[in-house]
Amino acid sequence: MTRMLIMGPPGSGKGTQAERISERLGVVAISTGDIFRANVKGGTPLGLEARKYMDNGDFVPDSVTNEMVRNRLSQDDAKEGFLLDGYPRTVAQVDYLDGILAAGEHKLGVVLQLTAVDEELVSRLLGRARETGRSDDNESVIRHRLALYHQQTEAVVARYAGRGILAEVDGMGGIEDVTDSVMGRIDDVLSAPARGL
């Protein structure tokens, strides 16, 4: 029964690896982007609240995001394990997730972080923008997104590293090679003695 997170900067291949890990481990991959879209599309009270911020290009507040994640993790397909992508992004959200899991007498087994050099990510994302015709993905926007990611996740990564459940993998190789490295690191962390919260 695996409960884990996947983190990584834009362009690190997080979505691709999340799908592959989900298949191999037989756990549901849950993206916060999907949770937001499902709530907005379904017109739920949380979705309507989130939409106000999203329409203005603002971050959705923790209170709304936390409640959406709590609701999603309570669904049947997540009861036997999950791979959460895009949450937590702040230390306050780490504490909230700990609370959700502790209420069910669970805890995270692994936090996977895909790493990459920013210059390689910029190059990869600019290439993707050209292929897909995304004019909003120019170099300054990409660099801003990367800076935000580093700023947001540094403390979160440090918290999980301190628990001994962080598995870092270079996300810049071929897809198959990265997946093999990821699965190996997940096994390493799961078989190591836990340090507790």
C-alpha cells in the first residue's frame, strides 16, 4: 500500500512519470490540476470559490485547496494508496496533509522529486511551446515559473528529506531510463527504516 507524492519543476516529465508509476504500483495518480478542474466543472461550492481566484490569475488559497485534496483522498480509489502530484506546495500544506493521513492512521511512504538543471528545462519547455504553438510559454514566463517552483518547494523538500522519505531522481534522461531510476529509488526508500514524522 503506497502513499506517495511526486514533485518536480515544470518540464521535468512529472506527468509522464506519474502515469507510469501509477500503472506499475497500481495506485491512483491524483493531480491537483485535475481536482481543480473537476470541482470547477462540477460546479461544487469549492469549485465556484476556486474559480474566482483562477479567473483573476491568482493562487487558490490553502483553505480551498486543502479541502479539495481532503475530499479527493477520501474517495474509494485512493483508500489503498495514491500518487499525489502538485500538492503540498507549502509547509502549511505539508502539515495539513499530515493531519489528513494521521486521521486514517496513515503516513506518506515516499516523496519523489524529479530534478533538472534550469537551463535544460528552459530549452525543453521552449521546444514544447514551439511544437504546441503555446505563445504564452516564452523564456521569461518559463524562468518565472521555475523561480516560483524553487521558492515554493525548497522548505517542503527539506521537511521530507528530514524524515528520510525523499527520493531524488534526475528527470532529464530518456523516459524509460528515468522510470527505471524512479522505481529503484522508490524501492530504496520503502525498504529503509522510517524516521517517523
